[in-house]
Amino acid sequence: MERIVEQTLLYDFYGELLTEHQKQIYEDIVLNDYSCSEIAQNKGISRQGVHDLIRRCDKILAGYEQKLHLVERFVKTKAMAEQMNQLTKKYICTRQEALLSEMETVSEQILKNLTEAS
């Protein structure tokens, strides 16, 4: 997964667990695409301080993911939903009975993935 996409997903799922200061700086780097120098100047801290904080936040967010696997489950479920969507469109166009079995398998996988998350 591309680093920015990964950081964004991790922040979306676990960002509320960061302190307000960490959230502000992490959002500026990841979501607003500011440089460490720009943030340092705006916040009155060193560029190295910003860099260290971002690394620490990355580590914290990755630690949550390592324990909870919410992003991993989300990505898997999204891929399966996209697969189900494609199968449904194909079935509507072709009425191939063989697709029904595949659709059932994918829907069962989606339900299993969602059940494991709760």
C-alpha cells in the first residue's frame, strides 16, 4: 500500500487516540501536505521536533493496527465488496448461473470478515 494512503487510513481509524497536539501536526503533514519546516515555523518548534513527532505518531498508529487489524479488515472487505459488485453486474448482463455460486462465496466471505471484526 502506498505510504500516504496507509498513513491516511491509519489516521482515519486510530487518529482520535492521539493527543490533540499530535493530531494537529499529523493532519498538517499527512492530510494538508505541509512540510516539516512550515509546521515548525507555525508551531514554534524545531523541524527535527516535527519530524520526531511524525515518526512517533506513525509508530503509535501502526501499533494500534498491529493489535486491532481494523485497516486490514476494512481493505479486505472493500475488495470483496468491489468483487461482489463486479460479479453482480456481470450476472445481470449474462445471467450465467455459475456466477451465483461465486457471488454466494464472496458474500459469505464478506459476512465472515465483518463478523470477525465484532
